[in-house]
Amino acid sequence: EYNNFNIFKEAADYIYCYLDEEFKEIKVGDQIIALDPALDNIGNANKLYKKYKKAKKGQEMINDFINKISAELEYFEKIDLQLINYTIDDINEIRYQLIKDGYLKNKANSKIEKPSFSPYYIEINGVKIGYGKNSIQNDTLTFQLSKNDYYYLHIKDYHGAHVVIFDN
């Protein structure tokens, strides 16, 4: 009933258009809305407007919640992809990030040692190529080590390594 909250507004609008008539119920589309017999037309219309506003606000809250959960799901899917074939140092970097983002609690009285966040490098024909295996390494590589005229590569619309070719 609350998913289609516009019917409450339509019913209230209809009542206001026909204040002289007496209603026991209002049909909007294929829905029938029973009215309160203890209230007059204006009282029923105001009650329906209130129900409309409440349902609309609830729907907005649900949509905000769905968007937040979708973003968190995407975040964890990204982390899941980062955990494949990784060293213990890589996993510690991801753990650090999860603690920093508030998803994991740090053990009581345990000092979190900040990992180095060093990206990985290979060299091909004398050209250095760097890549990150997690979001922290990607950010370090892209925003701290790279220059504007270096080549930057990334898979479009998907989580994965940032690759920087350290050559212009």
C-alpha cells in the first residue's frame, strides 16, 4: 500500500474537488481507500495528505538506505577481488584500510601499524611499470608517484589494478 504513495494524494485531491459529496471510500485506479466515517471530507483529505507525506518520506529513506548498501556491497566486492593471490603484506594493507574505514574493529589496546602501501613494479625494455593490488596501492601509485605525462591504464567500469607506465 505504501509503495504507491501517490494514491493517497490523488484521493485527497479528489475529495477537495468534490467537498459537497459524501464519501465512504475513494477508488484510485484499482485501489479502494476506505475513509474514516468519524471525519468530514476535509478531515479525511488531511489524513490522506498526512499518510502521503509519511509514505513519501519513508520511500525516500528506503531509497537512501538501498543506495548506501549498494555502495558498501560494491566496496566489499572490490576488496574480495583484491584478496586473490596476495601476499600477507597486501592483506595487512587491506585489513588496515578496513579498520580505517570502520568495518573492522582494532583489537583492544592494539596499535595499528600503518603498512607501507608500496605498489608493485616490473620493467620491460628499460621502462618501469607500476601497478597496485588494492585501493591504497592504487591511490599511492596514481596520486603520489605518477606524473601528468605518464601513461595511466585502468579497466573501464570495473574494479582492478591501476597501471602507470613511468615514461612519457
